[in-house]
Amino acid sequence: MTVTAVARSREQLAHGREAAGEVAMFTGRELAEGIAALGGLRVELEGLTVRLVAEAIERGEYLESGLSPHDWVAARCPWLSGAERSELVTVAMGIGEPAHRPVRDAVCEQGLPVRRAARVLRCLQRVRGVTDPQTYAQDVEVLLSVATDSRFSDGELKRVTDHLLSVALEDKIHDAKERAVRQQRGVNESSLADGSLTRFVVTADAEGAALIRAILASPLAAPAPDADGPDPRTAPQRRYDALTTVLGRGVAGAEGQPTTPKAQLVVQIRWDHLRQQLTGTGTTLLGDTLTPQAVRRLACEADLIPQVLGTAGEILDQGRRRRLVTPGQRTALAHRDRGCTYPGCTTPAPWCDAHHITPWSHGGPSDLTNYALLCPRHHTRVHDHDLTATITTTGVHWQHR
């Protein structure tokens, strides 16, 4: 029956190809309807492929060849990219479980795209070990309600799965993952052609990526026509110029002190998540998800505008930029601390952040009695370990735990 159905589909496609030979004669409506019809056919074929692959994997058809399920599928679906094959195998293996029957029905009967089903199943796999069966069934229902709703984009579905993970997983799991991700950060340099160009490859964690995207999406990267005509720069060139402009401003100034604000970043986070050590996430206007720990670090010195939300999602506060250290305070801190105040660190003052000893989110004042200079590495360490310090006439004294 499957072979017969596919043969009929091929006949219909042959008629479609014949008709498409006269595509120049199509009206706009006919073009749109043709594209929609092909999209529907593709979804149906995708659902049928999932059914066949799921049955083959359940039977262990791949075992005779000595291949893994992924490689077995790759040999039979060479038209799929590596990412598409991975998603197909994830869904084919996941929908066999009774708890995932709704996902199976959504893919095979309702036309849920495999890529969205794979995101749902990957999220469910991570929360299953820390969720009771009743709650797990509710999680399946909630995620599918978003995944099957065409009004929600793939990016919005990702934010929903990220939020579920942040709520379901324990803080220590999040902390371990964040530390592991942070270890992968870095910048690599290589020469191009005759050495006249240099390529920098930046591997960023979520916090760093959000800051970079804030620069690349800022007005500095927008087209800037002038009296001579339109902006001749390409989009990558404008983003490069925006990045170098911010970097140049950040290191310029008397005695190396920054003379302009850092890139603005608007972050939405619930007040109780920011104020307490609770599980939750912050979301930037560009859709990046940040942990509360990352938001608390950024709140010390980045030109961050927090949109603090109440339990019903209403904005309780937006702004409070007066929390940022002033140029005068910067000068006084450089004179008092000389550099990073963390024991044993020799990083000079121009490369340090002004850290709130009593967190700004806890009502800590933005004055010299509550500031201490920390280099970025130790600033992160102080936040990770929730360290505090006392300020005396002899300097800043950190209390280790």
C-alpha cells in the first residue's frame, strides 16, 4: 500500500512538472497555491518516512548491516543533511515510547515537522529523569501545543523548551553545564591569503553571544547613507565596523579608562529570579536565553537595562541605569584599588569591572563603599561562588568560603 501511494504521488508530481513548464503563465494566486500544495506533500512524505524508519529501528533492521541507526538511515536517505538525519533518528526512536504517543500522532497524522518534533523530544529526554509521570505527561502536552501551532516560530519554540529545562532541572545541573560551556569559549586567529587579512573565529557562551549580538544589531551596524548616496558597505562590513567601533571606544580614554558606555542589552527576567538564587532564565530582546547567574554578572557593569517582570509578566521596573559606576567613581576606584582586588591578581585597573559587593539586585548602593574592582575572570568567580568582601582603609578584603 505504501509503494502504491508513493507511485501515485509520483504520477501527480509528473503532472505537476508538466504543468510547471508553463509557469510563466501562472497567476500569482496559482503560484502561491502550488507552493503550498508542495509544502503539504513534503510534510506528508516526511511523516511517512518517520513511520517507516521508526518501524525499521524497532525491528532492528540496522543490526544486520553492523551500522548504527544513524548510519543506516544515512545510507538510505542520502538526500538528507547530517542535521536532518539526526533529527529524523531522534524522532523515529522517540515516538516508540508510550508516553510519546501524542508526538507520534502529531508527526504522522497532523503534519508536525520533524525538526520541531525533534526539539520537543530532546527537551523531554533531558527532563524525564527529574520529573514524575504525571508532570511529564503535562510537559508533553504543553510542548506539543506550542510545536503544532503555526503561530509560534521555531525561535519561540526554543524559548519554551529552554524555559522548561530551566524550571525542571536543578540549579547544580545548570551550573555544571554553564561551567562546561564557559570552558569552550575562546578566540582563534589565522591568516588569510598573503597575510593581509586576519580571520578571528569567536566561540562564545550564551552571555558573550548576547553581548556580541547586541552590538551587531545596534544602530552602529545599520546602513548609514550620506550626501554621496547609499551606504556602500555590505551587511558583514557594517557589523565589522560596529564591532571595532565599540572595541575602540572601550579601550580609549585618559589612562585607559572607557569613555563611552558598553553595548546596551535589554534583558527580561522575573524579579524573584533575579533577587534570589532561584531557577529561571532571562531573555534578551533578540531572543537569547541567559541564566540568572549571567544576568547578575552583567548587572554589575554592562550597559544592561533590566525589564524586571512580576509573577504575571508585568514590567515592574525598566532602567535604573544610575546603578552604573560614574567616571568620577571609576577614577577613585582606580586610585584606591590599583587593579583587580582578588588576592594574587595583577590585572590593572583599566581592564577591570566595578563589582557591587552587595548586589544591585539586592538593593546594594552604587557608591564607593560598595564597589570593588575585579578582572572579568575573577568577577565571574566571585558571582559563581557568591563571595563577599569588606572594605576598610587598607583596601578590599575578600572572604573565601
